[in-house]
Amino acid sequence: MQCLIQQLRDRKPDESGFVLGVAGSKGGVGKTTLVTNLAIAYAQFGLRVAIVDCDFDQRSAASWCRRRQERGSSPKITWSTTKLSELRQSSIIRSQAYDVIMVDTAGHANNVIGQLASVVDKLLFPTQSSIFDIERTNLMVHAAQNIEGLDFGVVFNRGRSPSKMRLQAVEEVPKLLDTHLPESVKLHDASAIGFGIGELDYNCSVAKSLREIALEAVDPNQKGIAENE
Ligand SMILES: Nc1ncnc2c1ncn2[C@@H]1O[C@H](COP(=O)(O)OP(=O)(O)O)[C@@H](O)[C@H]1O
Ligand SMILES: [Mg+2]
């Protein structure tokens, strides 16, 4: 099994889990989709996962968690909502009961990167393929680059590979993950019932991409081995 995933599994009880934040300069770029589906990907790797929803207006990730709870879905994903400014003090972040903690944020939050930087182990910025989205993402990337020690990556969402746009994005966006998240109606279907796509169809290509992204997010050297377990 992948070494870093194994390390997270074998964590000592007093060690904190890996905190993975997802942020973007606007709504609709796929932050919550990434948070919920990566949560399931990590859970399917056998890790204990929690979600902190800092998008205080929308609370979409929290609603998704609630839908799971109402359906009695397994694995259980613990969740809480908190203001971004209070993230550090949140009970889930302070708890040592989770191997991976996903943090969802609002698209327009001011100083979102600065507030996340001191809490997360890594930040992911989903971006879509239009030049406007790429430009806005690059603003966040530059802000992230200015914060010493902040590890982050950009996830290209809803593009076709290898489209012209994708190639353009590769050229223009630093720290782009190798694996992108394809457009898929199944992502919609899964979200609607409080599932991750990996629960709806474990073997579909989008679920495989999400497992690759999950591995790349915690350790870029692990890409390409998600399906070789
Ligand atoms: N790769 C994708 N394929 C299909 N639909 C997607 C994809 N990514 C996001 N969506 C859809 O786009 C909408 C916005 O995504 P969401 O994750 O809620 O964005 P955000 O949290 O950044 O506002 C949702 O309806 C979601 O299902
Ligand atoms: Mg959202």
C-alpha cells in the first residue's frame, strides 16, 4: 500500500491528522465537489475522515454530510461548521481522532489563504478551464507562493485532456496536479444522495481520478499508483 497513506493509517494516537484545505477565488469551481469526493476516496483507503465546512453561508459540505447521516451511510464522515477565523480552535481540527481532515471554504472569503495557511498541511485550488478562471486562480497561487512554507496544488476541473485549454493551463498555472477531475454527471448524482462518486461506481474513470488526486494531494510522489494496490 502507498507509504504515506499507510503512515496516516499508522498514526500514533497523539499525532494530528493531515489537514487538506480547498479554496478558490469564486463559487462554482468545484471546491465542495472536491472536498466531499476526496473525503470518500480517503475513507475508501481505510482512513478516518472528517470535514470542516467554513462556507458559513452555503454549508454545502455540511448538508452533504447530513444527507449521509440521514441515510445511515457508511463510512461515517464526521463534520462541523465553523467560521474560517475560528478554524484553528474547532474541535475537529484539535481532535486527534482523524487521519485526514478536509476543510471546505467559501469562494469569496477575504484573506482565505492567509487564514488557512496556519492550519492546513496542504491547500488545493480547483480551477476551471476558461482563461478567466485560470487568471483568478493564478492570483490565489501567487498569494500562496508568498506565504512561506505553504504547500499547495491546483486541480484542473471539468476540462478534457489533452485539450488545448488543458495545455494552456499546464503552461500557465504553476503547481498543477498531474491528474485532473473530468466533467461527469455522476458527480452530480452522487452529491444529490450524499455519496462520493467512489461509492456510486468505484471502478469508473472519475472515481479513479479522484483516488489519484487524493494520493497526489498528500504526496506528489505517489501519483500513478492508486490502482496498483
Ligand atoms: N467535474 C465536474 N463534473 C460535473 N459537475 C461538476 C464538476 N465539478 C463541479 N460540478 C458541479 O458544479 C456545481 C458547483 O460545484 P461546487 O463543488 O458546489 O463548487 P464550489 O464549492 O466551488 O462553489 C455543482 O452543481 C457540482 O455538482
Ligand atoms: Mg462550495
